Amino acid sequence: MAKVSRMSSIYSKFFTCLFTAVLALILIALIVLVWPEESLEEVDREKYQSVKIPSAPPVEIRNDSPLAAARDELCTFHKCFNVYECGYNDQTKISVYVYPIQQFQDETGASLLLSISKEFYEILSALIESPFYTDDPTKCCLYVPSIDLLNQNKLRLKETSQALASLKWWGDGSNHLLFNMLPGSVPEYNNVLDVDIGRSVIAGGGFSTTTYRRTYDVSIPVYNPLTADIQLPEKSYLEVRKWLVASTQTGLHEEYKAVLSQLDTSQLLYVDKCKTGDDKEWDLSKRCRDTETYSYPHILQEATFCLVLRGSRLGQTALYDAMKAGCIPVIVADGYVMPFSEVLDWKRGSVTIREDNLDSLVTVLQTFSIDKIYEMRQQIQFYFNEYFKTMKAITLATLHIINDRVFPYAAKKYEEWNDFPREGASHNPLFLPLMPPSSQGFTAVILTYDRLESLFEVILQVAKVPSLAKIIVVWNNQEKTPPHESAWPSVGKPLTVIPTTENKLSNRFKPYKEIETECILALDDDIVMLTADELQFGFEVWREFPDRLVGFPSRVHLWDNSTGKWRYESEWTNSISMVLTGAAFYHKYYSYLYTSNMPGNIKTWVDDHMNCEDIAMNFLISNFTGKAPIKVTPRKKFKCPECVNTEMLSADITHMVERSECINQFTSVYQSMPLKSVEFRADPVLYKDNYPPELKKFNDIGSL
């Protein structure tokens, strides 16, 4: 019995080892499937016929050829990068040299390294077509070897190290750039390339915080060639998606699977690979949950958030696929260095959750408001199209990051990297000063119809403001002529009355030639409660923020889950997203935009409905700047004690409904929600401090 037991143990160990070896081979085969072994000769050269990559004679690598030095893990930009080699061609642009393509052979003439993949050939093509390229290695800042290191599973590590060391300008690897997306191999799956690379820079797709050399390496995305050419249908940022979150990765760890299986299935779509046929093969373009089959990556477009979980490698193609589908990535991989995190603000377009907190996934994601989700969708789509979509985009983003390190005084600003272009927005031809001079003052533009008594009171009030330069009254009543000039108040400031030909609310925003100041104060003819101190302080605030809409009455837009639409809200809240132009300062350039470059039919809508011109101006400015308006002083509700309720537009019970309809109409025109909510208000510094009035500049600030 002991002998049988011993034999069983031997057979058990044998089959265990055999099973482990077969499993390892299967894993390697699956990984290689993601990056096809496509040689340079198999690439469609006609597609790249305009790009001529130099070639060189084969190089013989002997068994005793020197190896490159081991990776210097302590490298930083200031320690290992020689900036004195840069700046030959242009003082603000690095020059990049690409080594000629050549074969590396042993003594018998057999090739030591695999041929170049299509993806790496695209990198070389992008480098040569880029404005950074130079064909002169003696006037070069950065060298790129034509050795395909993208997939470590395709490399013979020793021979690759010898090939790098044989390069003419290699030295210790300084000022050399190597691209790698799939580092490590079974069973360790190291998250950095295992080749000896000396002091070279790695643009890698799997860095952790322990292997990433800050200021030196560049974290890049893992490109997915299997989904890159799949055309997904265009989706609006405003659509409501079926699933809150989707998990579509295959081969997840059992602990992850156990946690996901316990989450709310009405909110989470958890799918895995589909088994087909007796041979148990699976289709990479399909995902299954029980008997349901979903097309991949199309199913990602049905989810608001998409999980990117730690796999055998930190860098996952799941991130690329989620971004391609406009799905907000949820990163659950502790220590993962996000692609291009040196310049991209991932808080604006993704969610990070610790692996230990995966069970709180649904609870965390349900806290995101609908307008935040819309904003994050736009942000992630911008990142993908600009920096992720193609190997060329990834390559150029990498070069720009290195260029910004070498020439920091000419580096791209945070806004240039992260702010997405807004539909319908124009490029401002003006160079707005940081703070316009106070000497120029502002022009008060008052829209009126026939309320002469309150109009004259408004004129007298605004005339007391020291910075007032001129008053313009836009007379919007075609059935009655304006009063004779002798009937108007004498205010000691220029006063011009401009009759209009049609009764339109948009008349208040026309760029009248009589407006000579940069700053315009838009006023309604019934805003009689503002003091001179409040208006003067509002103008001072505008001078600090000349690109913003700065004013007094504020409103907010809210999402109504019951109707699935936006709602206009005027009640007191801790946030605002609009400042009404019944009393607001803005730059005169926006009058030109409103009159000549308003998107869609918004101007016509405003004039036909005789409503919402102030909301339209808020949309225009927020869409143009990407910024929220600024509310001034504590007034939240503007009351008109002298007015009879039946005469006030806001007394109409349909007013709020119409205003909400305006917001939804304008949102459909912009194909996004440009309004930004902000919890901010500008008050004078000593407004509530117990100091003598002589020490305060603005004493007459109204209370709530």
C-alpha cells in the first residue's frame, strides 16, 4: 500500500507540473494574441509609402558580445538626461533621431530578434513625420532605437541587451527612448521591461509607483490593436445609459469575481468570456453573462462607468477600450501610474477606488451627479481622441512631455493639456489683460420698454458709481417715442438713447458703436435696489475676472430625475451656475459673439419667446471659457417693492416652466451642458468685520 501511495504521489506531482507548464503556455499564447507577431514585411507598406525609414546592414551579435548596463533605478531628469545635447535646431524643440532598421544575427547568420510589429512601425513612422525628427545623429537630443520592445514576450532578453549595447551612440543609454507596452512575463509579470537598458528613458505601459522613475520615464497607455479599427456608433454625452457600471475583463482573479458577484446586478453588468463549441475556444469580440451574449467593445457604450481592474499586468487594454467607448474608467489597481499622468488631470475624467474597497463600488458611483457625469464623458473622450486613439497620438504625446521637461519655459500649460475644445466656441482674437485699467470705467446698458419712473430711478442710482463712463438706454418700444432729452435726468455723465426697430430681448446685447469701454454693465429698468457701492465693487471684481460674467442675481440649473430633464431653479442654494444679466458686468466681446456667432437657433428662440436672453448669455460665456460666473455681494433674491405683482414677468406661473424649457433647448443645441456650478461669492474684505466705516471702502453693501 505504501508503494502504491508513493507512486500516486509521483504521478500527482508529474501531472501537476505538466498542468502548470501547459497553463503557462496557454497564457503566453493568449498574450501574444493581443499583439500579433506581424513582421515588417507583412505590414501594408503601401499605407506607409510616404514614410521612408532608413535601413542599415545586419549586425553580428556574438555570444560574448557586451551587454547593456543594468537599468539605473535612481535616474531622474536632472541626473541622467543630458540637456546640453538639445537645442540645435530650435531653442524650444527637441530633435529626435531614429536609428536605421537593421537585423541582428548570430555567427551563423540566423536572426536573433523578431521582426518589427505593425504597432512599432507606426511609432517609427510617427517619429519621422513629427516636427521633432532629425536625420543628423550628431545634432540630436533624443535617440530612438529601431528595436521593437513593445511586447516582452517576443524578446530574447540577453540578445536584446547585446543589440542595444551595439548601437553606435548608445554609451550608457542616456538620451535614448525605448517604447514598451507589455512588460514582464510569466510567472512574475514584472511591471517594468526586464531588458538591461542602462540610463535610457522608458515610455512604458505598466508602471507602478515603485518602478516609475518620476521626471524620467513616461507612462503611456496600452494600445489595443484588436479594437482600434472597430467603428463604434456615435453617442451623445447627454444620453442616459442602461448600466451604471460594467465589468467586461476576462480572466479576473477569483477574489475580484467573488466581490463582483455580490454587487447589485441591476446596477452592475458583470460579463466574462463566452465558451463556444466542444473545444472551449472563446471569441474575443463577445462577452457573456449566463445565457446572454453581448458584443464587445460595443457593450461598453451601454454603461456610464467601466471597471479597469488589476490583471496579470497593471496596464490593461481595458482602459483603452473604455475610453474609446466614451465610458468613464473606474481604476481599481493600487499603485498603477496612469498614462501621461505627468500632464493629464485624471480626476477630471476617471474614478479611482482602492482594491480593498471594491465592494463599495456601486455606492461610490451613485454619488456622481448627472452634470458631473456629462463633464467627465466629454473629458475622457477628449483625452482619447487627443492622446490615445492611435499609435501616432501616443508617440507625439510622449515627445511633447519630454520636450516640456527640456524646455520648461516653453512648456504647454495645464489648460492646453486638459481643457477640451467646446462646440460652438470661438477663439478670442482679443488679448484680454489680466486686470483692465479702472480709469476706463464701464458703460451701463439699460434695456427698457415704457417704465419711465423706475428707469429714471435706475439712471440716478447708477450715475453715482465713480467708475461709470457712459449710460446707454436701449429703447425697445416701437409704438412710443422716447421722451424729449429735456425730460431725462441730469446725471453729469454721457447719456445716449438708442431706439430699436423691433421689440427683441437680444437688442440689449448688440455691440453698439456708442460702447467705447471694454466693460458693459447690463441692467434692467426695474433694478432699483442696487447701491453705488455694490455696483462699484462689482466692477472691481470684474476687473480681476474680465472673461467671466460677474453680477448680482444668481440662479442654478438642476437635474430632475423624475422628468429626465434640466430644471431652472431660483430658490436659495449653496451653489450657482448662472448670473442674470438684469444686473451683470461682462466684456463687450461677448456682445459680438452673442450677435454674430450664437450657435444654432438660440437667438431666434429667445426673440420668438421673449424670454431667456440672460440664460443664453450664460450658456455662451460658460461654453466659451469653461468657467462658472461670479456672484457678487450677499443679495440672493431681488425684490421689487414698488412693483405690482401682476406687472412682473416673474409673477407669471408659467415663467419657471418656460425658463426650464429654455435650458433644455439650449442644451440640445450645444450637445452638452456648458453651465458650471460653483459655490463661490465675492464680498468686500471688511464687509462683516467690526471696523470703523472710515477703514472700509464699501460701506453701503446691502444685507440679505
